[in-house]
Amino acid sequence: QVQLVESGGGLVQPGGSLRLSCAASGFTFSAYATNWYRQAPGKERELVARMSSSGALKNYADSVKGRFTISRNSAKTTVYLQMNSLKFEDTAVYYCNWGNVWGQGTQVTVSS
């Protein structure tokens, strides 16, 4: 069964860090780009970070550039989103996406 499972979300204070993980089941992260999206309450889902299928190209939303880093393990079975210097406005449900496969989402809450 092809699926994505996210983990690593939680509650963190402003300025803190979290690392999200997205584990692939039934496939490896190749053939398509892998994306991290997020959706805050009352807002549309937005693309946060993208890694090309080769892993060579990485793109970030302006709002997270310099703070977030997308990466994956050498086996291409897990993709990560390292989030540093978190801000209140980073609060959202974060989703991993590969082709037409979506994870269930993991909640990130930045609060003091």
C-alpha cells in the first residue's frame, strides 16, 4: 500500500525548532518531486518546500527561506523538514506530498 506518514509536529515556543519526518511506505522518493505544504486555520494550503526527484534542487516559500530545510535520507524512504527560528505564523497543519499521494498531516503550533 502506497502511503505517507508524517510525524514530529508539536507545540514549540517562538524561536524554537522542530523536525518533521515523512516516511514513505510502498515506494521510495524518486520519479517525482517531494513537497511539504501547510495549511493554517482559515487559509489556503500553501507550498512550503520542494525537493526535486534527484534531490539536487530545493525550493522554499519566501516566508520560510533561511529558516526551513528540506532533506531526505540516502535510502530515499524518509523526507525531513527542519524548521528553525519558528514564528507564530508558522502554526499550521503540515502535509507531505509526493505525486498524488498525501500524508495525513501533523500539527505544528508555535505559542508562548
